Amino acid sequence: MNQTITQNAVTVTALTMKFDAKTVFHDLNFELKQGSMTALLGPNGTGKTTLINILMGMFPATAGSYTFAPGIKLGYVPQFRNLDAEYPLSIRSFMELNGPLFKSAEFKAEVNHELIETHLDSIQHIRMGEASGGQKQRAYLAQALLDKPNMVILDEATASLDPVAKEELMGLIKHLNEKHQITVLFVTHDVPLAKKYMKEYLYLNRGQLTQGKMTTFTEVYE
Amino acid sequence: MFQFEFMRYAFLASTFIAVTCGIVGVYVVARSFSFLAHTLSEIGFAGAAFAVFIGISPLWGMLLFTLLGSISVGELSLHTDQKESSISAISALFIGMGVLFLAISGSNSRYATNILFGSIVGVDQQDVIQLITLSLVVLLMLLAVARPLNFDSFDHIGAVATGLKTGAVGIVFLVALAMSVSIGSQIVGSLLVFILLTLPASTARYIGRSIGAMACWSVLFALIGVWAGLYFGFITNWPVTFFIAVIEVAIYLVAYLIHAIRN
């Protein structure tokens, strides 16, 4: 068991991304251990989301490579969702979008399990449009968890949340990491929050990347 | 009124069309395609006029034009910042062409009125079979892509994040939408087909909290509209389209007001 935990979940080698003449980042090298909990930090516009999109396979890098370990199943919670206040689906129906058309008893049980896990079971029938920011973020996460990932990437999940909702979401992410050994890559520019909950960091700035323990992170940026 | 064959045909065809438009409408509204549906109905008008000009059934002309139009307009609206302006330009072009085709085909104004405002009381057995077949084709197409279509329509970003190929689903839906516009036009006319494609589904959004529930409510409201419209049309001899429009708007307004008062 210990052996699997210390294996790499993902290995990134000499990754470079250019849009036309502009270099977003150059020669990134890092690895994330299975079961690790890493903050991807850096100023706005530094290419954090670009890096994530490459890892998600949404577009190719200019050069370099990345390899996920066999058996890694990724879940991704993107930064923006365009659900307005009139959005009609209930939290439960929203989650079930990521499921079969005809729902088996087994699938329904999984939905119930994730609703409880993400503390949404008591409000599962309220509309997503009427849910608070924190409830929506937990519903996005719950939807991704239906795929049973063993690694999740969250992009700025706490950016628009109030302090209480932030703590609740981070507590949930910590629980997923500790109880279910889910590898977490958490994109944020909230350094105090990352220091409180994350163990390692990746710091992306001016196209360069540094990596280390969160407790030793001392960079200051806007 | 069911002792008359033309009323039986009208009810049968309308029922299938209402079910189809009710369900397609759920996705039209979810994808914010109301304006596109409206444009397609205008493209359909040009297609029907073209069909009259070359001497084929208006339904086939509509199908041809709306299918070509839906793909091109759909692509255009996805890849331009001036979505509404570009769709308006295409509308204008097609309405102009429709007017031209009608003028040079030398057909009487009654034909134009039928295309624009509908002529369900007057379909024959062959028309009914065509309309039901096309309705079933649309429903089967939606069923075939239902899972990705649901995900993409109600949570596009989430669908992309799970690696769903949303482009193909979008094209299948545009084809289904074009066919729905063509068959829906047979009841309410191309000028008002967006009534059936947007109002029942918009009303259903205030009530349903799952896609299945919204589809059921949308179909119900569409059926109430066309059945009651045919009935009132029969007893008053006023246009069926008028009654369908008034009934759908009334249902929508009631749902809207209840929703507004609650919030």
C-alpha cells in the first residue's frame, strides 16, 4: 500500500507552451505523487489554466510530454460555469447529467452516496440557479466524483466563495484526500488558504516553475 | 368534429408534431437557440417558396433549406462574436429570397398565407404519414444522442471537462431542429413555428427540475395548445394558429407570473 502511495500520479517533462510568438511557459518539469495534495499557485494570467488544459488533453503542448500513471482516473472541476439564476435543474439532476440516460438502482445509490459525501443530500432538490456559490461548487465536485476519479483537478474553486463556504469546500477536499486517497491538484491564488490545507506547492510565474513543501512557500505576489 | 376526416388527420399530425416540438424545445431553450429557431423558420419560408417555384411539395423545400441553413447558421453563430447580427443578415437574405420565389412562381397569395401562417386543416393522408414519419425520425435522433445532448445542453463546460465530444452532438441537434422547424411549420406556419419550439419549453423551465420533468411539461403545454387550437378553430372558423399562439402565450404568462410572485 505504501508503495503505491509513493508512486507518481503524473510526470511532466520539458513541457513548453507557446501561443504564436508568446511563450506561456518553458521547459516545465515536475511530478505529483499519488495521494499528494498540491496547490498550483501563481499570479493571474501566468498560465495555470493553460497547464491544466494541457494535462486534461484539451489541447496539445508545443513541446515536451506528460504521463499519467496507469490506473489514474482524472476528475476535473473547471473554473467557470455559466449557470444563471434561472437555471432550472435541481442539484441532483445536475449531477446526474454525468450519468446514463436510464438510471439503474446502482447509479442512483452512487448519486445518493456522493450527495451525502458533499453535504448536499438535504438540499438535493433545490435548483442549481437558486443554490449558493459554495453549494454550486460542491455540486460541480460531486458531479465529477460520479466518475470515481482517483485524482481531481480543481481550478480556482474557491475564488468567488465567502470564508465559511471556502472552509467547507476545503474540508471536503481534505476529506477526499485523507479518506479516499484521492490525489488533489488545486489551482488557486489564495496563498493563506493553500498554506492551511495543501501539503505541496507548484509555483508558476514568468514561465518558470518551482516545487516544494507548502510550509516553506515564501513567495509574495499579487 | 371527429366525423370529418380532415379533422382526424389534423389532430393526428398535430399530436405528433406537438410532442416533437415540445421535446426539441427543451433543448432549444437550454442551448439559448430561440433566436436561431426563429431564423430557421424564416429560412424555411424561403425553402417553401422555392419548392412552389420549382413545383415540389413545400415541406421538402423547407427541409432542404432549413437543413442547409441550420448547419451554416449554427457554425456561424458558434464562431463569430456578432452572433445576432450575422443571424439577422441571413434572415434578411432568406426572407428576401422567399418573396422573390413566390413572386416569380406566379402562385396566388393563398399559397403564401398557408406557408407563413400554417394550414393544418387541409392535410391529407399522405401528408399525415410524412409528418408522423419525420416526427419519429427526429425523436429517434434525439434518443440516440440523449445522454451527451443532455449533458452538453445543460452543462456545456462540465460536458467538455469530462471529455465529451460536444461538436458532433451539436450538429445532430441542429439537424433535428431543422426538421422540427419544417414539420412544425405545417401546423402553425413558418412565421410562428418558434411558438411551439420555445414557449412550451420556456414555461416548463419554471416547473420542472429535471430534464424528464421539463420534457413532459413542455409536451403537455404543446399538446394543450394544438388540441385546443384545432378545437376552437373548428367551432369558430378563426385561424388555428391564432388560438395556438394565444393559448401558449397565456400559459407562459401564468407560469411567469406565479414564478415572479414566488420570488
